[in-house]
Amino acid sequence: MKAVKYCGVKHLEYVDIDKPKAGPGEVLVKVKYCGICGTDVHAYKVPGIFDWELILGHESVGCVEAVGEGVTCVKVGDRVAVGPPGDCGNCYSCNTGHPNTCAHAFPETLGIGPGTQGAYAEYVLSKHPDNELFPIPDAMAWEQAVLFDVIGVGFHAVRRSEMKVGDNVVVSGCGSIGLSVIQSAKLAGAANLIAFDVMESRRALALKAGADYALDPASDEDLTLAGKILSHAGGAQVAFEAAGNPSSVKQCIDLTMANGQVLLVGNDGRPYEMITAALGPMEYDLKFSFTYTKEEIHTLFELISLGKLKTDVYSLEMAPLSEAISKVEQLADGALDVARVLLVP
């Protein structure tokens, strides 16, 4: 079968690999859609994300093609989302309520872990179906369900923050993850939500997703306006960095009140320099947010079904798997402005 292999920075290959077979305890899924994630694009652009080879693709949905002996959680024909393998239940993270940072999950995550075969392919094999496959509600369209990873990352970040009803919130970066943060923060009761992005088209989507203001971080006038809106507390109570850019991190810190919180959601391989003598007296709470939990996937599927989380704010473009490399290149160059490219094997 055809697949797309990551061989290093700026090096992807369209290859033939063997079609997987479902052994005992395993499930074979025929891929319907796989989204090109921002992590994939970052790994293509800069070193430091993946230092290994693998078949990309960790945002996929499809139909169960075959079920191995002993599997009872799904059956042939079921529509499923294929997520991370979840928690092992035995490591320190799992036993202290942080299953998304399980010591054993990340290396085995399809399309991310070293040597794994993700869903930039015609079929994907789930070796952890109880933790990795999530039934798609009957009334939910494929195009909605495939956004589980996009929405889940922003959803988890807001849940991980200390944001309270009535807080002022800044979101820097209005790509797909930023839009998810905006929706989740508004759902959680943000008062004034100020979104920043250099692209006018993304600022328009931010307003559609629920932002109260969508401003240009390169505009002095817009930065002055943000300062006025946030003047009561001297800044936002919580800022979410969703662009994955050192300059965006700095702006989030600059717009956050003393004793406020900055959630680092975006991924980037570049170093960021912090001057503790300047930041320490403000007693900022800098906090990282990583992916989501399997329980949160079930929750966001319910919220989407209830219409409380929108999916129409995410612009989609379909592309055959054979065009995956060119689409990743276009996204990396900023030549393609869509929330998600969905690869169709």
C-alpha cells in the first residue's frame, strides 16, 4: 500500500509498504481521512521535533476493516477515530492523574513515535484498541470527527489552565489550535477574549469562533487597544500561546498581568530566551499543555454533537494521499491558508 515517510527535515518520501494485518488484540482500520497536523509541518520545517524516521499521520478516522482475536471494543464496519494509545495505567504520571504524559504512550503513538506507521497511508494498525480507538457518534459527519485532535489540544489546554468565569483571556495564534482554545475558553466563561494573528483571514475565523477582538500583533494601534481592554488588571489573567513561535511567547508574557498565567500550547523547535530578572518579579505562572486525555475525546464528541463546539470554523481542503508531500510543503511555506488539509487515501 502507499504511504508517506518522514526521513528528516525537508525530506518526505511517497513509498510502498506492506499492508498491516490484525494479530491478536489488534485492529486494522481503513483510513477515511487523515489531517496534516501542525506538528507534522513543524517537523518538516525545523529540526528538534522528530529525530527519527516514521510514517506520519496521527489525526485519522476510518472504518474497522479487521479485528484480531480477543478484541471486543469494536467490530468490523465501526466508524472510529484513531487517537494516541492512552495511558498504561502503571507509570507515575498515570497513577497521579496525568495520563496524557504517560511514560509509555508517546513513543508508541502512531505517526509520532519512532518507527511507527501512522495514517498517511491506506490502512493503519491499532495495537492498543481499548485506549486508541474511539467510536464516532452516528449523527457526526466524518469531517467533524476528524477534528478530534485539533479540538482536543485546545480543549485540554483550557481545562489545564486556572481560567475562571469572567477572566480576560489572550490567545496568540489563530490557526486550528488557536481556534479550539478560543472556543473552549468562551465556553468556559471568558469575559473579554482577545485573539492575535498576523493573517487577516485567520482573524476573521477567530471572530467566528467566538473571540471578542481579533487583532494584528504587528500593529501598534491594535496593541494599544489590547492594553486599554486589559487595563483594569494590568493584563490578561490567562494567555494561551498557540502559534508555536518565540515572538508569540514573548507577546503573551507582555500581555499577562502580574501573577497571571501563560499556557504554552504551540510546538516549536527553536530555543526561547527568558530573562528571569525581568520576569521573576511579576511571578508569572508559565505552564505547558500537552495533547489531551482519552476521556476528553469522549467529552468533546458530546459537545460537538450538542452544538456547543463548532466545527464549521475550521476550513478544510481535501487532497489525495499522493499530494501529501506538496501539501506539507505548501503549509510549511505559508502558501496554503486552511485549518486542516485532509488526506484521502
